[in-house]
Amino acid sequence: MGNSDSKLHFRKAVIQLTTKTQPVEASEDVFWDQFWTEVNLTAQDIFALVPAAEIRAVREESPSNLATLCYKAVERLVLNADSGCVCERDRQTVLSCIRLLTRILPYIFEDPDWRGFFWSTVPKAGKTVVREISKFDDESTRPLAESLLTAISDLLFCPDFTVESHSRTSADGPSDIQSIDSCELIWEAGVGFAQTPPLNHTHDSNRAELLKLLLTCFSEEMYQSPSDTHTLNPWVSFFCSRENRHALPLFTSLLNVVCAYDPVGYGIPYNHLMFSDQRGMLAELALQTLIVSLEQELVDNSNTNTTLSTNTDTCENLFVNYLSRIHREEDFHFILRGIGRLLNNPLLQTYLPHSCKKIQFHQELLVLFWKLCSVPPCKFLFYVLKSSDVLDVLVPILFYLNDARTNQSRVGLVHICVFILLLLSGERNFGVRLNKPYSVRVPMDISVFAGTHADLLIVVFHKIITSGHPRLQPLYDCLLTIIVNVSPYLKSLSMVAANKLLHLLEVFSSLWFLFCSPVNHHLVFFLLEVFNNIIQYQFDGNFNLVYGIIRKRNLFHQLANMPTDVSSIQKALQRKSRSNSTHNAVFMETNNPCNTACSEGPYKTAPVQTGTLNASLKAMPRIDKLTETSQVSEDGMTLLLQQSDSTHGQSDHSSETRVRDPQPTSGEDEKVQHRLMTLTFNLQYFILVLSWKSKLPLQTIMRLLQVLVPQVEKICIDKGLTDESEILKFLQHGTLVGLLPVPHPILIRKYQANEGTALWFRTYMWGIIYLRNEDPPVWYDTDVKLFEIQRI
């Protein structure tokens, strides 16, 4: 049948389905076979020939026919999975059923009345029940979803369809298909599998089609409001349970395909333009399937979905279990090397423009890296921090942060990068690794410096704060917390990085900024803690920072003598309305010595394109909800502190939440009430400022200034110095041993899992998957509820 004839006959079948007012019996195979038998259409063809409006019309006007169509398509998949797709006709039938279900399922999920359809023992829609299920035999007692997921799993290891056939003969029967050991048919060498199967583009294409259907099944979660997502996703729960006999080989196949993928290959220029890359498409879908399957560990298992089969084994996510049991160093090396290679791929620079393929699934890779590091007992995280290999992940993360900082549609990318760095910074080894010199330059529009990876981190963070999108302001405390965590281990900051930190203090300590929000003073506390950690624990090598502190000593004196009278506070608050409309004006670096026009190359961040689709994100929890504070002892052990002990002098949160901007009221006494509220508001601010000003940790810095400033001034006068290099040389060989206060304990704020970030990650992950699957557009223009699709 020609392709045009196939399209015509398929379209006629769709029209018949949409125009029939009476239910079509499930036994009428001649009618139903039109949708998959002798149909040779691509996924794009089926999406075009089955319009969304017609699917919704059938769902509303002929629900029994839509239910029967789903049932018959699943039945056909089950039959062919059992028989092993022995001929080309069966394989084409399977692909047609896969594509049709991928098209239909989102429109079933978007209707709350159909939510339990696939998890009912007898398929049903509303009051209509399809009773023709005798052909399922023993399958008839199972929910349709379980039959579908089992069939997909079997087909992912079907010889000659998705894997190579091993000594298979024509005499093999259906029973032999069920006895296949899929652990011998893992798709790629790597974790738990040493053999490298031959590359087969047809098999990769068929696997990709099945994974796209699997993702579509999992996506029922997208059509539930965020308040409902604390329940288990029954599709993921069953697929990752002991009910799925292929769970282990599926997990290793997905992980190995992702980590073994090399988009550059042998490095032949423009090879991606001359040849189709089926393995790249498979790697992306495998990655998306893997991160969704690993999502269950963030869900409260006390709330299970009652529609799921009553089997206790389904409550255990085997994918999470297998991940937690990986322990061999060669496996960790394979995973880290693969993720590092892919994350660094967009950073590649070549003499021939666009000669190397650049991957687009770096956001999914970051989600996977997050899960690998955060799944208990975190053995992968400890391996990552054992050596400087962690820097192969750090550099691309900082590149993505800098590149996305001004783009509103990439705010989620900035968040996930910051979350990862917050997680890493909670470990001492991460701070130690940052001292390695930064020599490999990547294309970023940042100040040129000669220093370490710690300098790179500080310079990029400064760039985000001073020239990032206003929507990134909630991340400021996270960015500074990361610097605080690593600061006790930073041996030698460059002059550029030191000046960046001091510029941030200059901005955040301005009166109008301190008083315009009841929590802004936290940023000053964080920066002071950074300076104190470096002075107390890494003074010897940080002469650049000490010199900067001496030059900017007026900042610290102004903080110590900051006015707290009501009139000063009121004047600062009066500037609030003007500052809100000019968010970045405060961060202008005019006349700032650390500002330089030089950058590492002719690189500019990509501007957001008009009309770009963007998925909304949930609000991020505050830093005190994101972290728990630990104290580092002399032997390197950490002791968890109570939250009240870890506020380092910051004001009580209860008092912060009580302070609100005065809102005018209506009525006769509007002016009187407004004046009263303003007076109360100012009084609360006065009390609040007094409460935290007295706790500013300035003692160490003031002692440093008290000792060193006279010495530096004397040298300058005695020797007539005008060159700062001589002063730096003096500071480099100076010491403050015995002159500083007793060193304070090192406090590390480690990330702690919580419901807020779990919901944020789930929303972000599904938003990426929604936007990335655009050919064909699986979920486009459907009524998703987990997030909103916005056009920027």
C-alpha cells in the first residue's frame, strides 16, 4: 500500500470513528484493524491525521468507542509481545499501535472522568462498559495499564525488534519469548554489563518509539494539580516494581545508553548533518524515562494510590534500589565520565562553525546528576568528590548559570544548577577541590582572571547577582550560602574574586537595601561569615582579600555605626518604591575597581526569542527550609545543630513574618488607619533592625583592621609606596597569629530534602519533558495542571 493510500485509508477510519453515534463492538475486528493493520505511517503522520478536536469529540460523544479503541490497541500490543513479532507485518502493527496510543493518551488523562480508566479491571468510560474482554483470557483480571506496561517492557527486549536475536530459529514458539533472559540483552555496555552489542539504527528507533509511549503513560501526573502530586504515580510504581520482570535490565539499559553516548564520535566535522543519529534520540528519551522513574524516592510512601493493584511489592521502586546498590568504582567512573562528557558538549569550540553536534538535553542530565548524588546512601556523591573530576561537572554548570542568567525562559536551569552546587558545597572535599587552578577557558562573558575554580565560581555568582534576571533574586541567599560553605577551605582568592565579594557587601550593606526588606540583612551576615572564615582559617594565602578589606575598611566601619533611628529607616523605606522598578540599578558597577570590560572571549548570552514557550515553576523554599546546619569539629566530623543555634545572629523568623508593608484601607478613617499602620510598621522595623545589628559578626574583621591598617600606613609613609604590589608582598608574609579572637566553629549548611523542593523538581522535570518532545508534539495544547505553559 502506498504511503498516500495508507494516509487516505487511515483518515477514513478516523472519520468513521468520530461520526459513529452507536458503540462499535470490540469483536468487529475488521473495523478496528483499520487503525494498525497494513498501516505504514510515521508518528508525525498519525498526529496530523488524528486531530485533537476529534479525539475530544469522541471522548465526549462516543466514550465507549474511545475506550474500545484503547483496549484493542493494548490487546494487539500484548498479543504481539507474546508472539515475539515474528514477521515484519507484526512489527509494523506494533509501531502503529504505539503511535496511536501516544497520540490518544494525553486526551484521556486531561479529563478527570477518565482518570481511573486504565486502572479499572474492566475498561470503562463514564457509565459505558466495554464487556468484550474475553480475548485477554488471564489478562482480563488485570488493569489495562498493567497489561500495557508489561507489553511495553516485553517489547523493549523483543529479538529482531529492539534487540539482536541470539540463535533464534523459526521453530521457537511464544513460550520461548517469555523465557528470554533480558539481562543478557542489555542495550549497551557499562554498569553491570561488559558486552557491547552491535549498533542497530532500526532497533534504536523502535526503542525510542516505545520509550515515548512509556513517557506518555507516566505523564498522567502532568494532569493533576500540584496538591494532588503527593500520591504515588501508579504507572511508575508498577513499571519499577517486582511485577516487571525486566526492571533490572531496563534500568541498566537506560543508564548505560545515556552514559555511553558520545555525540562527537570520531570527531569527523559535520557528521551529524550527513547521517541521522538514532542513538542520540534514544539517549535523550532514555534519560527522560530514567529521571521520571527515579522520581518516586521523593514521594511520601504513606500515601498510596488506591487504584493500584494491592501488591506490597509495587511500593518498592527497584530503579531507586538498584541505583543505591551501585558500588564499584569502575561503574561510578563510567557514569561520571559519561555525564561530564555530555555536560561539556555544548561548551566545545571548533575552528569550523557548527561542525560538532551539540546536545540539547543538558537540563535532564543535571536532574539525573542531582538524583545520583542525593539518593541515599550517596555513594556516588562521595566518589565524585574523591578527586578533581568533580570540576568536569562544575565548569559546565557555571557556564550554564552564566549563559542563562538574563533569560526568563531559563530560570529553571539556573535553579537546578544552584541546587546542585548547594548540595555539593555541603561536603568539605568540594571546597578543597575548588583550589585547583582554572586553566581550561570556556566561552563566558566574565572578567579575565588568573586563579582557581573558586575564583571562577565567585565571579560567575557575582555576575548572576549584578546582571541577572530579577526573577533570580530569591536565589541570592542560596548563592551566598554556597560561598559560605566552601570559604573555610579556599586557600588563595584572586584579586578579581576578592573585589567581587567586597562589591557585593557594598551593595547589600547600603541602608536602603538593608531596610527595604526584613530579610535582606541575611545577605550581609553571609558575606561577613565568608570573610571571617577566610581570615580565621586561610589567612596566609588570602592576601588579596585582606588587601581589599583594608582598602574598603569604611564599609565595615559604616556597618558598625549604622544608624538605627526611625527617621533614617523611614528615609530608606521611602526609596523602596523607586528601587522596585529598577532592580538592577543597585548593582551598577560604575566607579567600582573590580569592574573590568575585559572578558574571556567574544561571547554573549543568547537573548530569549519572542514567542518562546516556557513552563511555570513552583516557588522555592527559603534557605532555612532548604538547609540544615552542621558544625565541623577539629577532627573533621560534623555535628548537626538545632535550627535555633545556627542562625548566626540573624533575627528571629517569627518577627520577620510579622513585618508587612502598610496597606491603605477604605472608608472614613482611611488616613487615620494608614498613619497608625505606618507608625506600627516603622516601630516593627526599628525593633527588627536593633535585634540584628547588635549581632553583626564584625569582631574578627575589626581586629584585623586594628592591627594591619597602622602597619600598612606606616610602610607607605616610610617607603613612599604608591604601588600596591609592595603592600601585597608585605601582607603575603604577614601573620595574625595570637592577635585575632578565638576562631569560631565552622558552620556548614547542608541541603536537606523537603516537600517544597520535591514539588519544585517534579514540576521542573515534567516542564522540560513537555517542551522537549515537540516532534511530534505529544502534550502540546492539552490541559496540563501541574504547571502552566507561558509564551514569553
